Amino acid sequence: MLKNIRLDWLGNIRGDLLAGTVVALALIPEAIAFSIIAGVDPKVGLYASFCIAVVTAIVGGRPGMISAATGAMALLMVTLVKAHGLEYLLAATLLTGVLQIIAGYLKLGSLMRFVSRSVVTGFVNALAILIFMAQLPELTDVTWQVYAMTLAGLGIIYLFPYIPMIGRTIPSPLICIVVMTAVAMFAGLDIRTVGDMGQLPDTLPVFLWPEVPLNLQTLLIILPYAVGLAVVGLLESMMTATIVDDLTDTASDKNRECKGQGIANIGAGLLGGMAGCAMIGQSIINVKSGGRGRLSCFTAGVLLLIMVVFLDEWIKQIPMAALVAVMIMVSIGTFSWSSVKDIKKNPLSSTIVMVATVIVVVATHNLAIGVLVGVLLATLFFANKIGRFMLVKADQADEDVRQYRVVGQVFFASAEQFIQSFDFKEAVGKVIIDLTQAHFWDITAVSSLDKVVIKFRREGAEVEIIGMTEATATIVDKFGVHNAPEEVATIMAGH
């Protein structure tokens, strides 16, 4: 235990500190932008980002993952803020945290195993497209200096790592931000800066209890928003954790992450901040810049607060073009180019799931809806595929005996095919159904077996079922009716 703590916090000190610095600089304009989307003061997003980053660094389940205020969460807050104001948003943020902690104790983080690789790939590709699209307003109707600064920033990001000795020791996005800021200040360029995004806070956050009535009416107002925020926040956090797992080739505790996100959101609500979750873009910046441990996320949160409160005059000078260059780098690095290159090699169903996820996420700007559509499609394709692997073989055991051997999985998707595989009009005295190589999964499958047995009995044949596995026998004995005389009589009378 002590060894893991030391590894998470002190195993990569230089890399985590430098990566955390890059992330802190990139978090500032995003937190301000997300506050504007939600309809609240910029300090609400900045305080939230500070608190969530620091708390998840300590209690979260995924070292190296960055959590803060996010656009996906901000979009869900707009209506609540407009209708009831900031205090109700803070109350909803507290309830969001409570629901997420409950989800952690219910081990809902384990449900990520049901999300297929195709859905994850589609999610990642959609996010890369959304990150790139989010930069377009900063590149529309601007002067040529903005394009020059953006291209120069990209040049630094991609070429600096090739410089001998120092290229791999300092994250190139950090060099990009520092150099581009210096150029803009000394050249006196009239371009958009972080200071133009909104007013930075000039005080540290303080404890705030939401000033709302503590009654059932308040709960009914905030509960729908809190449920939505909790679900979207956990979904995006779990997806991000999975992606960082792949990037770092390490495992994470998804259920602990659920609890960590909940504790962080409660903290954010008590400090006057909005609800947040894991950020894929910032997490990838962190990993690409060398961040691996909890120290990187902790550093990002602490530096964010120090910068906006005590170094605001300098931070305001950072050109947005430099941050746009960093985010374009994130977009390019996030997109799974192999998914396009191997599109002809992959199964058609996987490609459809991936593309559908991308289209829905980009069209709705809602990551949760896109993932839900992808999971549903993947489930349907899987059920259809497994259903096709079921077959029934007919063998002549005797002149008056027909044996049917069932092979494969019988469930709702293959139940109809199971029934159609039998010849009920064949004149035989006895039918043997061998289930040695079959498995019955659900009530639909048991119902199909009932129908087969009763149809044969209606034709005057004796039916014997052999070879049931223990699992199949359990569900058949519990839900089957073909061996219950009164049930058979009722069904027979109905025909």
C-alpha cells in the first residue's frame, strides 16, 4: 500500500510537475469558456477546476487523469441556472456528488466492461472532432497574425522534441505557450488573449453552503439535473479512465473513481464551483507531456489557482493562438487514425458501431447519448451474431424415434430459429431432445422449449429431454411449464 502511494506521488516527480504546469495553463481558458456556457461567472468554473483536480488527485482511482469543469456537464446546467440561479446549481452539484458516491459503492464503475472497443474508438474519434471544432471560433474572422502564431505553435510542438539533449526533457506544449506569449508581448500583437475570455478571480475560494430552502420542492427541482450530471460525469470519467489505461498500459479502479468524482463534486459545490468530471483532452495533454502519477493532476489544480489569483496579469497575456495550437495537437493525437486505415479489415458491425457513435456524438454534442447508441448497437449486433451460432441437428434413432441434438446458445435472439428447426408434422412415436451441447439463457428460451414440447405432444408424440446442464436445468425447472400437467392442459385446451 505504502509502496503504491509513493509510486503514484513520487515515482515521476519532474514529468508530473512539468505536465501539470502545461495542463494548468490549458485549463484556464476552458474553465472560463465552460462557465460562460453554463451561464455563470468565470470564477465558478475556475474554482471548480481547482477543487476537482486536487481532490481527484488524492482520492480518485486513475493516476494521471485530469478532472475539472467540462463542457458536457456545463450544457446540462444551462436551464437550471436560467430558471433558478447559481444557488440551486451549487445544491445540484452537491447532490450530484452524493449520487456518484452511491454509484461507486454499488460498483457501477464495473459496467464499463460492457462497453465494446468499437464504442470506445467512436467516442475517442468524436471527441477529437469536437475538440478541433471548438477551436474554429478562434480561427474565424481573425487577422493573419493569429494564423501565423497558431502555425508557429504547432511547429514548436512537433519539432521541439527532435532537438538533441533538451527536446525530450521539457514538454513541447509548455515551450509553445511560453514562447508564443513572449513573442506576442514583445511584438505588441493585437490578438485575442486569455484575458479577453473573462474576468479572472482575485480571491481564494471560500466555504459556501447553498442558500436554498431545505425542503421537498427544492429536491424535486435539482434531482433531475443532478441525476443527469451524475450519469454524464461518470460515463465521461469512466471512458477517459479506459483511454488513459490504454495510453499508459496500466489499470485503474473504476469504482474508486466513481467515489472520487463524487467527493470532488461535493467539494466543488461547497467552494462555489460547478460540477465537473474527467477531461479526455486535458488527460491526453497530461500523458503526452509526461504526466503519469497523481502529482500531475494535483499540480495542475494548485497551479491553476495560484495563476488565476496571484499571477493573473501574466496569465492574461497568453495568446489564445498558442492554446489553440496545443488543442489541435490534442485533437490530432486523440483521433484513432488506425480505425480509418483498417476500416476494410474490421468487421462491418464494428465499423457501423464506431461510425454511429461518432455521428451521434458530433451531431448532439452529447457524449452520453453517443455512447448509449453505440452500446445498444453493439449489443444488437452481438446478440444477432451469437444467435446464428445455434443449430438443431435431426437424427433417426429408431423407426419410430426421432432425436434432435441442439448445439449452441438459446436465448431471445435465437428462440424463434430454435422452434422452426423441428418438424412437428413428422409421424413419430417418440422425440428425444438432446441438450448436452446447448445452453438456455432466459425466459424466452425456456418458453420456446415449452412450445416445442407441447407441439410434439399435441401431435401424439412422447417427448424426452436429455443432457441438460445444471444451469439450463435450473432455469427450465424454475420457469418451464411443459412438465406441469395443469399448465399443459390449459395450453392444449387453448389450441
